[in-house]
Amino acid sequence: MKRVKALLLLGAFMLVGGATMAVGAPKAAAPIDFAGKACPIPSATAKATALFFVAHDCPIANSYAPEINRIVTAYTPKQVAFRVVYIETDAGDAALKRHAKDYGYRCPAIHDSAHTWVKQTGATATPEVVLLSSSGKMLYRGRIDDQYAGFGVRRTAPRHRDLRAALDSVVHGRPIAAARTPVLGCAIPPLP
């Protein structure tokens, strides 16, 4: 809990802006998910790949697990691939695998302990989402929705479902209206 408070106090309200940009695949091989399978990022067989950056001890990220699962269920049949990306450097794979199982994530989960994907995408907080085209071009980076109006201020329902709007645009071959949105969550600490 001490780490959570520290992360929240680090100024985790991140406003990101700018145009779409190429991410490019890192030189490392495809990450291996918790099921032991290669998990290419981006997926070459999908229209887009969404990376959900999470931390097992971030209460805001944990509160989004049901919505993450609803999004995965709704958009996987529409040729969108999903990955849950754990950013912790101080948690082992076994604990994170258990967390992924406990929260019922319906897509592959990987451990980005070296922050390979954090660095490649510029992710700064959890839960932050990065949406990549099949060629690795960054299409969207930001929040899942605006359920949280501020720290400790949760709306009964979101007013804007930003990720769903971006996914709908990709699925229908339209430009994404808002390629960047602010993220409210736990800051991703830099590597030591």
C-alpha cells in the first residue's frame, strides 16, 4: 500500500499529446506470455493490437479489469489483438500470473520487467492503453475511459469511452478523432 500511495502522489495524472508515431518493434524476440506462448507485439494477424499497461498493486488499474475483459470480448472477433503488460520490476512472474488469473484477464499477459514496451510506447501510468497498427504505428495512447474524474473521484459511469471510440474507428477504417487522451492512474516508476 505504501508503494501505491507513493505512485499516486508522484503526479500520475499524465496528459499526453501529439500525432501518431511509429513505435517499431524492439530488437528482442516476441515476449512470452504467462501461458508460455510467444506473444508478438504487434500481432501481424490483427488490424490492431492494444496494450493495457497495468500494475498488480494499482487500485485504479485493478478497478478496470472488468472493463478490460468486456473490451477484449467485444473486439477480439473484430480482428483486434490484446495484451496485458505488467510493468513491475519488483514482482515475480508467479505473483503476476496469479494476479492475471484472479482478475480473469481474457487475453495474453506479459511481464515487462525491463520496460521494453514502456520505453517503446512512452507509457507513463497504469492503466494506460497503447493501440498499435499491424505495422507498429501508434494509433492511440491514453485512457480506457473517463470513469475517474480525479484521484478518489469516480463517476457512476464514464462520459467518454475513448478506447472503444478508437477501436471502432480502426475496425471501420476511419481516422481516430482523439489519438491522445489524459491518463489518471499510478505512475510507472523509472528503472533504477
